Amino acid sequence: MTLLTRSIRAMLSANFEQCMENPKFDPLPLVRLFNPMGRAVWLVSELYADDDTLFGLADLGFGCPELGISSLREIEAIRLPMGLTIERDIAFSTRHRLSVWTEAARLAGSIPDAALLLDRLTREDPAAIRLSPR
């Protein structure tokens, strides 16, 4: 199964290029991949030139979300019970930069809990999305 469309690959690759040109660039996560049977979630912001290496925030459901790289081929190869596979959240969009997601996930303990935290903070105080000073 192909998780990323051609247009999504192009946008992720553009983020990668922008990060190479400007190390201070803080991209938006463009893709949310998830395990439909568990708590594993990947928020992907970049696709490297090798067309396999993804960069973003990964949370395998153990309470330790980490910023780093993952292999698209390995994620696509995951086979779950009942014939399920890792899926792309086609409704995902965010206005929060990767650094905000990373800090929120570390504070909350997971990406799903970070989503709830960011939603609550944004509803209560839209300026609160800046969790850590830059």
C-alpha cells in the first residue's frame, strides 16, 4: 500500500529542501500516519531525497514521543491483525509547527494527548500555542 500520494511527497520533499537551505525552518507536519489498532502515530514533516527517509515526530505508544527519522518502506510493510496496515489520516491538518507538536507531546506524554492539549489551549487562548520560547 502506498501511504503518500505524489502531491504529498512533493510537499514533504519541499519541506526537506527548505530545511536544508534554512536550518532554523520549523515546518508544519503535513501527514499523520497511525496504527488503527493502537496508539502509534507519526507526524511527518519531511521526505528526504532518497524517497524513503521521513522526518518528524514519532510516538509508538510507549509514552516516549521522539523527534527523528523513520523509514517509509518499513512503515508501509507493517502488517497488523485482520489484514490491517498503518493508515494515513486523510483529514489531518494543523496550524501548529513541528516544534510546538514536539513540546506538547513531551509534556502530554503522547501525540494523541498532545492533540487534545493543543486543541484545548487553542480554544482557551489562541496565543498559548507557543509552548516554549524560541
